[in-house]
Amino acid sequence: MTIDSSPVAFTPARPGQPAPDIATISGGRPAFRAELPDGRVVWLVSGYETVRQMIVDQRFSRALAVAPGRAAPGFEMSAAGSISGTDPPEHTRLRKLVASAFTARRVEALRPRVAGIVNELIDAMAARPQPADLVASFSLPLPAQVICEVLGVPAADTSQFHAWSDAIIGDWQRDAGEIMTAVAELYGYFSTLIGIKRARPADDLISALIAARDEGDRLSEHELTAMCCALLIAGHETTANHINLSLLLLLDHPDQVAALRAGPELIPAAVEELLRCTRLGGLPPARVTTEDVRLGGITIPAGEQVIPLYSTANRDRSVFTDPDRFDVTRDGAGHLAFGAGVHHCLGAQLARVELQEAFRGLIARLPGLRLAVPASDLEFKPGMAIHSLRELPVRWGEP
């Protein structure tokens, strides 16, 4: 059947707010029309099986979702032509050029370096007076330094590109001019850096992409610059916020922290559970139907914007037993935090290693880790598509 009813009003939960009751809002339907705060009318897909069906079905197009003239918030404004805003075969070509840098074997080879950065950051925190701001001292510099080393970006520029990233990853509250200014400045930064790398190649991913552009003519200059921007932003922003929000979830469950401290071998499973349970906020990128598509018994017409609700799918009780219970011993494999299909997160393995080593270090080296302020006093940056903390003051040791 095709649903012709009026769309329901839908606003993603902001920090500190309970998650929307999707079952009630949707009337129990696996896909339903909703009006977002920015005025867009979209289809939202909620159940695990229907979300997975949608994101592996290439009739749901990313390229159409970011096509010129279509209203799109935040990062979507700059996604056209990038790896995150294309469909096969263009997406396949772009992905092949960088996939070799993110294979499980290559990422695992990075683990000692990631663990080394974790220890360096904890050493520096421990040498300063408490409380420490985990955002500035640990959760942001860890993934930023890792992706900078992979790409070949000077680590000294971290604060500058993080400011651009903050502006770009905005939602409907963010001014479009501010976003596009940040995009232009980030593109200009990479154009300059690409020129430097072209003259003096190094053993890094940017130099490899330049070779693909100049020697194999497999990338246009725009694609080269867009690829660098996308990898830099995706490679640090979401991981940093996952560390912050996951730590808040852990600290709210001291029995689970105790279990990890007693059995650090549980950390890989705990990270999967954290990925399943942690709500990064906002809405995932939209897709547009290329034709009428039946999904969960409902026909979604061609040309409609469709958004998968990953966090709801990851708490589907038909797939996960007692899904709202946080349990680090759970076999949480199969969650959709990294998506699925051709747009499955390219850096999923790297994010896993970073999260595993981050919590291995924090739990082992900072006993008694706790918030230095009431959780209600924590401030989130306004107008962000993901829940981004301004600061995360923490203490450790004996109270």
C-alpha cells in the first residue's frame, strides 16, 4: 500500500531529551512520512530489517539526495560528487582508490601506534592538575592525530580543521552561508596541501591519491580535494563524539565499568555494545528513491527522500534481546551503527581500533574515572547534527 496521510511532526532528540517513541509516532509502521524542523517532508524507516533492506538497496540513491537544487542541511551541502554523495559506478571507483588504506590488516597494523597515542595523551593528562577536559585532552586529539597521520595532514593544523568541521557538520539550525564558507576554506586548505604533496610526495594517503589523479587519471581535481575533506571530517568527528558519549554511558553503569576493569578481554565486545546503544543524535544522510519501492509492505513513491533510523533499528527487540539494557557481555555484532551495503562506513575498522584502545587505556590507567561536574551541567554545542560536547570535565583516583 501507499501511505497518503499527512506527515507527522518529527524532531530528533536533543541532548538530555528522551528519544522519540518511534512506535507511537509511526503508528507501528516500518516506514512513515514525517515533517522535519527544517520543513522537509521525508520518509523515516525504523525497524532493523527494513532499515537494512533500505540501505543495501541501490534504488535508494545518495547522489539524488545531494543533487543541486535539493534542500539539504549541514555536510550534505558539500557532499555532491564526494564519496559520501555518489552511487555506483562512481562510488565504486572512488571507494576502490582508498579502500586499501582501511583494510582490517592495515588497520590492525596501526593498533600499536593508536595505543601509543592513547598512552601519550593519558600521560599528558595525568601530569596536569585535575579536573581534565577529556574533549580537549583526549577524545578529540586521539582520532584527529590518527587520521592526520594516515592522510599526511600536519597535526599542528588540527584546531583549524576542527573549527571548519564544526561548521560543516551542522543541522537545520546552521546558517547556510557559514557552512559554505567553511567548506570553501577547507577546500582551499587541501588545495594548498595537495600542491605541497605533489611537489614532495610522502608515504601517506594524500600522496597516493595524488598519484591516482596524476598518473592514472582516475580522479578529477575536484574529486581529489573532496575525498581529502570527507576523509578528514569523517575520520575524527564521529569517533571523538563516540568516545565522549560512550564514556557517559559507561559512567552511568559502574557495574559495567567494573566488569571491564576485571576482564579487559571484554573490551572489543563492549565497543560493539557501545556502538549499538550510543545515540550520536541528529539524522543520518538521506537517500532518494529512483523508482517506486516497496518496503515493509509499504510503497514509497519515486523521488521521495528517505532516512534510516539506525539508533531505532539497533534497539529492535526482534533482533536484540532486552534491547534497552546496556550489557558489555552482549554479542552485539550485527548492529547497523556503521551502515551496510555500498555505503558501509569505510573507516569502521579504524574507528573500532581507536575506540577499543581508548577505553582500554582510560579504564586501565585511570581508576576511579568519573565526571567532575553533574551530568546535567554538561553543555553541548548548539546546531550540531551530532551531539558534540563543549567540554567533558573528569577526575580519577580516590574521591
